[in-house]
Amino acid sequence: MGPADCRGARLPRPRLVADRLARPRRRPRRALGRAHRPRHRRTVPVTAPLLEVEDLAIRYDDRRVVQDVAFRIAPGEVLALVGESGSGKTTTAMAVLGLLPPNGRIERGAVRLAGTDIAGWPERRLAALRGARMSLVPQDPVTSLNPVRTVGAQVAEVLRIHGERDERRIRARVIELLERVGLEPAALRASQYPHELSGGMRQRVLIAIAVALRPALIVADEPTSALDVTVQRRILDLLDELRRQDGTAVLLVTHDLGVAADRADRIVVLRDGRIQEAGPVRQVLGAPRSAYARQLLRDAPSLSTHRHRPASAGGDIAVRVHGLVQDFPGRDGVPFRAVDGVGFELRQGTTHALVGESGSGKTTTARCVAGFLRPTAGEVTVCGTDVAALRGEALRQFRRQVQLVYQNPYASLDPRQTVARSVEEPLLNFEPVPAAERRHRVEAMAERVGLPRDLLARQPRALSGGQRQRVAIARALILQPRVLVLDEAVSALDVTVQAQILALLEELQQSLGLSYLFVSHDLAVVRQIADTVTVMRAGRVEEAGPVEPVFHAPRSDYARELIDAIPGRTAPQILESVP
């Protein structure tokens, strides 16, 4: 049955990842039987690779995007594919699963699962393998789960499609799977819809679906990139536990070298569809042969041997927050308190970080500082101005002093405007200067943030993620503000692009005397860029102070848990030797 709205009319069912993993529905018992014949496993020696990719080349339309890729994964082993966006790592993983988009095809090469080349198999034969012998844990649980079906129904679907018909056994297996991935009380979780679960809970549902039929291979495509560090660690721990219990092999796709260092046995580094480096973790991290691998190591905050910059005393107080309280309307007229008694100081020319898990209140605090929310109680002073007292034109003019840079530069830029128009827009709103003067200031600011002049005539869709973020920074700086609020401003960027933007921010701060309020859940980046830090939890301050003592000797259990969850902490202590 398809989902229906409140009037009972049938709606088109969204094509979700779970649907693609479970198709086709016809003759599931026979297909599943072929996939599980015992003789296949008996004829393959224990030492033989479970997955072997050989001389793989993949093409999208007339463009080759992967070339000469080869690797092996043994049963129970974790192999990490690492690289930047566009490196070919996800394309390679999807080719293994037979889930390339319609314009993609394997041009040559082999994908052998337990000794059998499945690269040329038709969709129907591949569908019998997906879920039963190999499964996918996708990156985004929001778009991968059906919003109008319960969690239990979506876990049960993969069991039904692969031949199970006894509803009592299905219900019992669903509860068993949800308990196994730590979703308790399992009966309650099974009856809930995805929107009623947190991001980490939704990712556990996807893992339950992936392991339902005890596959020999799990492809985990950036399974934790959108999660807080503590939730990330729990999800990765869960995958490790399932791998140890069942002997499952894992192909881990990630751009985070810290995660790869902690969780993988071997690493394959991809760039522009080609392998740059491959080998055991200790070899690749300790003695990388390629310049690209060395660059990735230098740029990875979680693996950086430069833990943080020297603390700066700073100048006068740029931002002072005292006793901040922010309530929002709640259910049954009871207000929800998002921020409860928060206080900190940001000195001119320094960076103060607000860190914590989702729901900790850090973004709400930042929006109060920027004047987008009026506090329920407390004091917010920016450059000597009481923000809560501002109204009308005074509040509008205040925004010249404080500018925001958001996490997603594509969503914060008008897709119909050119880069030049986006950067000059604040000037049109606040400074009615002649067109020639505006053009000169826009060009000067573009040069300042490292944007080539020929990009000014383009629209955001024609830029890379790093270029779009540079546009967002240029737009924020065009009015010469004194404070920048950076809300997860580098969390969506690849590690190399992230390093470039962080270096740009540091150079701008030193040359312009800017003060940064840096909101992030990535403690590795905070350790690298911030002078002082406030650790928040459930709207309250758990710990605060200079970065050095907070990171090296945290007083609170929660701060210690956050810091211990930074990926890369368990990597071999051989990174100091990296040239």
C-alpha cells in the first residue's frame, strides 16, 4: 500500500534508498535462494577476499570519472575509501552495489563478490544480492527513510521482500534488530515515524535495515558525516561491534581521515577517480608516498600535530553575554527553554567557540548575539551596544557591525544572482554609493578572499563549495563589520577546502582585527582555530575557558566525553614523522 494523506487519496511514493536496496519484488524466494546457496561460501577459501575490485573504470555519459581502481576486502576487514568531493569514492562504492545513476556505467573492470564477477549482472540479479549479501548504510537518514511509514514497517520491508512471509516472525525480528542497534524501547521505536527520532536514532534504523539479513559486506557511505562527535562515535562503535560479531566486511566511504585512522584496517586514497595511495593504515598515515596524501594529512584537523594556535589576549571586549535566557513556545502553553543562563566574553581580535551537540543551544545563542532573536532575559552587549534594546532603524544599522556566515553557502546565496551581485547587495542596502565605487569595492573584496575576478560574473551553481563559501565571507565583510558569527561555516567542506577557508579566516582576523564567534560541533576544528571556548549542553554552560586547559584537562564529564570522541585520537603516534 502506498502512503496516503488525511483524506485517503494515494500519493506517489518517494524513491528512497531503502526502496532501491529492496527491489525487485518478483520471485524473492528463488532469488534469495540463489544468493545464499551454501556451496558458494564453501568453495571460496577463508583467506580469499570477500570483495575484489580490479581495473575498474566508470563513465558518466561521455566523461570518465573513475579509472584503474583496484582493491580487496577480506571477511571482517574494514577498508576506507578517502578523498575529496569528486574523487570518485562514492561512485566506486555505488558501482560495487550496482546502484550507479542512469547515466553511469562500468566501462571495464571486475567487481568480484566471493569470487563471482557481478559487474555485468542485470538489475534483477543484483537486487537479490542487495540486502542479502551486501547492504548500504547511506549518508543522509532524513532523505533515506520514508517519512510517512513507521520505522518498524521500513525495517520489516526488507525481510518481506527477501522472502519472509510469517508476520509473527517478522515482528519479532524487527524488535530484535532495533534492540541490537540500541533503539529502545524497541516496541515504541518501531511504532514511531522518522521525524520523531534524532539524527543518530535514524542512522541506527538504517543500520538495522542494512544488517537485517546478515550480509557479508556493508558499504557505509559517509555514515556519520552529519552527526555530532559523540553520536558519530556511538554509530561507528555499533558498526565495529556488528562487524566483530558477524565477521562482516565494511567498505567505509569517508572524507574524514581521523575516522579512517580509527576504524579502518587499510586505506585507499582517491583523487580525480584514480588511486593516489593504498595500504595499511600505519603505512599510509606514517609514511605517505604521494604528495596528495601528505596534503590530506596536513589538512585534517583531527590528525593535525598542531593542536591549536597560541592564545591571544585580545583587546577590548567585543561581545559580552551575561545570564542569557531564551524561551520558545512549547506544547500545552509551557515554554521550552533553549538557553538557560549562558554567559561568556569575546575579546576584540580573538575567536570564541560555542561547542556542543545538536540541541545544546549554541546556534540560538549566536542568533541572540547577531540580533535575530530578542532574549527572554539576560544581557547581550556587542561593541558596547545593548542588542536587546535596539528597535527599528537602530537594529537595522546594528547589523553592519555583526554579520553571519552560515553552514551551507549554496542555500544562503540567491541562485539567480551573480557572485558580484550577491557581494554588493549589502552595499545597496546600507551604502547608496555610485555603481563604479560598488564595483571597485566588490572586486577588491573578491581579491581579498581569494576569488578570481572572472568568477564574479558567474552564478553560485557554477562554483565549487569552497568558492561559494568565499563568496559568503566576502559578502559578510563588504560592510566592514567588527564581529563575524560563523555558524558551522566549514563543516560542510572537504578537508582540504576547509583548511583553505580556516587559513583565510585567520589571515583576515590578523589583518582586519576581526572578532569571531565560531559555532561548531567539530571540536578538532575548534581546537585549531579558537582562543577560548564555551561547552554547552541542553542550553547550559558545562565548561568554559581558554582552549588549552579545556581540551587538555576538562573538568566536566560531558566536556571530557566530547573531547574523547574526536576522531583520530586513537591513531598510531607516528604522525609526527609525516613530512
